[in-house]
Amino acid sequence: VLALFKAPLWLFTLLVLGVALLAAKEYLDIAKATGFRPFRKLSYGFVVCIFLFVYATGEYHHRAWIPGYVSTAASLLLVASPFILLVAGARRDPLSQALPDVASSFLLLPYAGLSLASMVIVRADSNGALFLLFLMLLVWSGDIAAYYVGRAMGKHKLAPRISPGKTWEGAIASAIGAIVIAVLLFHYLRPAYFALKQMHLFPPTMAPDSFAPPRASISLINVIAFALCVNVAAQLGDLVESMLKRGGGVKDSGTLLPGHGGVLDRIDALLFAMPVGWFFYFAVLEKYFRGVSYVD
């Protein structure tokens, strides 16, 4: 929470980049265990470039010409990255490995690169840190509801080939739990804002007065749609990571966190939920978080 609210944007970007690189390493290890030989150095380099671009966009958004150039550079990188990887694949022996190695390497960019980099873009916006806190609370609450309800009354397997422990009862409870928490969070959006303000939890690069109080009235249908979409995405992210691990024959993505596996095991749901949250924030919810000074 301190890093989310108090860290300067450059430090927050470095912290998230560190998580992204750790997740990238674990993903590439799983790819290797599956039988692929991903291009590690190129993959890491592309992830770092993505974060450099989004940081420049967030830090210098007040200078209109910089985000334009940065967005163009980022777009060119994403367009060029598969071609660069394909050229690198020409050195693979046997050549039958070139395509799967290139594909597994490129998949890392949207999976762990762009997904986590979108946190930096949201965090740079006014009250974006508050939205990110809400988003993570939704992901965590859905996960907790699925665990306890699934263990207590789960009978119908959700995806037995991928994750035998997950049930439809747990999945439904996860969605309901996320919706309930979202309704409560958005109902108390302004009190939460003022409580954080009294705790002086504002990014040091921005003056507290630049944060306008969030709006109090948010359409209930928007809140429910947001919570449901984020929850479904989070559950799919959990299943996808389980699929990758089962395909590679590994139990955990890593051993960095004793008793919890690797970084990828901890953020698998967030990797899918964050792009959905990013879309909802800039398409629907931004005006509520920017507050009364926002012009409709």
C-alpha cells in the first residue's frame, strides 16, 4: 500500500518492472520445461522497453508531444518484436523448433509485460492508486471466497484436467464475493478517499490538492459489470497459469516465496484482471475517480 500510494512514479515503475521480470523468468522456465527454448535476452529486453515507454508516457503526460512520440515508439516495438524474434529463430537447430520458440517468447510480452505495465499507466493518473487498490481487493476477495466456499461445499469440478481442486461452486462464490465487495467499495469511495488523504497517502510527485474527491454516485450496473468482468478474468488467469504449469509438468512456477511458490503463482489472476481493469478505468470509471473537477 505504501509503494502504491507514496512511491514516486519512477520507483513504482521499477518495483512493478522487478515483479514483471521475475514473472517473466518463471514463465520462460515453464516454457523450457514444456520443451521450448525461448529467447530469454530478447524477451527481457522487450519487457524493459515496454516499461520505459509507459513510464515516459505517465511521467510526461503534461507535455503533449512526448506521449505521442512514446506511444509511436511503443507501437513500433510491439509490431517489430515478432519479426525480430522470427529473424532470431533462423538460428535455431532444428528449424522445426523455430516457430514454437518464437511464439512462446512473444507471448510473454502481452502476458507479463503489457499487463503489468498497464498498472503504471493507471497509477500515473489522478487517484489511479486508489483504483488499483480497489482492483486488487476485488481479485483477492474473489480468490478468498472461491477457496472457502469451494472447500466447504464444492462438488462440481470446474476444469478437472487443468486444476482438479477448483469447482463451479467456488467460481460462482468468487463472482458473488467480488460483486459484493465492489458495491461496498464504490459505495464508500469518497470516505475511503478522505481517509487515505488524512493518512497523507499521496504520491510525492503530485500535490495533494491536485486530487479531486471522487464522485459519490456511480451507476450500480457499471459497478456490477466491472466486478464481474474483473472476477471472470482473474479466474481465467488462475486457470491459464495452472494449464501452463501442468503442461510443463511443474508444481509451482518458482520457489521464491516459500509455501506459496513463485511470483507468477501470486499474480496469475492479476495478469488477466489488470487489462480488464485498465479498460474499465479509462472507458467508464475514470471520471468518477478523477472527481468533481472532471469535465463531462
